[in-house]
Amino acid sequence: MRIRTTALAAAVTAAAVALAPSAAAATVTTTPLPWSLNLQTANGSGASHWTTVTREDGYVLSRTLTVEGALSNTGSGCYRVQVVEAVFGFPSAVHDAGTVCGPGTVAVHYEGPAISAGLFVCAVAPGGGCTKMAGPASLYRR
């Protein structure tokens, strides 16, 4: 019985070591890509970049999108910058990156995991939905 327990423990340890991510990982951050969107009385601009962490064998451990900038409004309406994630071309998640109501300027910021995403400026209806959208701004180098 003791030999089986020892053998089982050794097998579990070997499997855990084999499945564990490699200790050496490479992190690559893309060059910031400028973005600019205008809708009615709102203007947004800034930069975005991707940070990808991969193992030595090329397996992607994580991919993070960062969007920074500013959203300005000269009118009385409300506007929002949205990061829209897509799976197979269909929206799967929408993230608010900054909202301005009335005249003024707000910071735009989003940082989170994403595989495929687009950036939009949305005119916000009184109930909270979008009445008009501008975009997408490209988040990828072509």
C-alpha cells in the first residue's frame, strides 16, 4: 500500500509540473495606435495598445487591451466611449470607457482582457441606450 501511495504521489507531482505554465514568459506591448472619433457635438481621441504574454513555446497566456484618451462635448447631450468585444463578429461584451454629459471633458480609460474589440462613441438616450454611434476606431495595425 505504501508503494502505491508513493507512486501515486510521484505521478501527481509529475503531471502538475508538466501542466504548469513555463517559468519564462515573454511580454510584448504593441506601439500605441492613435484613435479619433467624432459624433455630433462630441469628440474623442487617444491611443490604444495590446499587451500579450506568451510562453517560450508561443502559447498565449493573456492578452490585455488598454485604451486611453479624452472625450469632449460642447453641447447639452450625453456621450459615451464604448469598447465592444466581439466573438465571430458578434458583440459579446460592452465596456464603458468614459461618459460626458453636457459641456466638458472626461478621461477615457479601459484596460481588460480582450481577443477582438472595436471602439465606438455613442450618443446616450435619456433611458441609457445609444441613439447614434460613430466608429469603430481601429484598435489594430493594418
